[in-house]
Amino acid sequence: MSAVKDTYIALRSATEGSRDLDIMIAELIGWERRTLRITDTATGSVRERPQWMKPGTHEPTKVPLYTSDLDDTMILAESVADGDRIAFSWEADEAHATVSRSGRISKAPTLELAICVASVLAIAAQEVEKDQSEST
């Protein structure tokens, strides 16, 4: 659960979205990072470029802007909620959100961050439920 905790802490301390946070979330929900090695035929030099694979695919694509684009944020929340509730509100400098039946309300400076925090809390709750059902 340390990846969930690390992601939660990073999101809670953020004041705005970032690609680093987007990548943390992507890895948490199963995206895979692969490295493409490109050799310059003229010089023989090799450079590496990261490629991201969405869960269940083998086609490289860009990691969504979960923490800064509301459309991408909602796709994340809907996939985590899996049919459960998603609720949010916002004012000038503060947003609140909840995802799934956890009932925990997250607070953040932007709506996207609040929904991402709530999504990570829902992922944590799902992991706890899974661990408990496996131990019985």
C-alpha cells in the first residue's frame, strides 16, 4: 500500500497539477512504463524515450492529465468509482470531492486535485476490502 500512501501524500501537498503527479496516479492504476531505445544510425548514439502503456493494451500512449484536465480527472474518478457515487463542489480557492462509497471528503486547491485525492482514497479503500476478503 506504500504506492497508494505516497501518491496520497504527494497529492495532498500539491498546490497545482503536474506531470509527476499524473504519472504517480497512472502507475497506481496499472499503467506500465517501458523504455524505447533509439539509435542514431549516423552517430551510433543511443537515447532512451519512455513509453506508457495503458492497462490491458500494448500500444504506447500519453498518460492523461489527471491532475490538470477535468475531462481526464473524471475518467479516472468514473473508473475508480465503478458505478458508485462521485460528488464534488468548489469555490474560489478550495474544492471538495468524494468518490465511491468511502464517504471520505477530500479537500484541495483545485477541483482536479480534490477529485484525484478522493479517487486515491477510494483505491485505498478497495485495497483494504480486497485484503480483508482474501484473509477470511
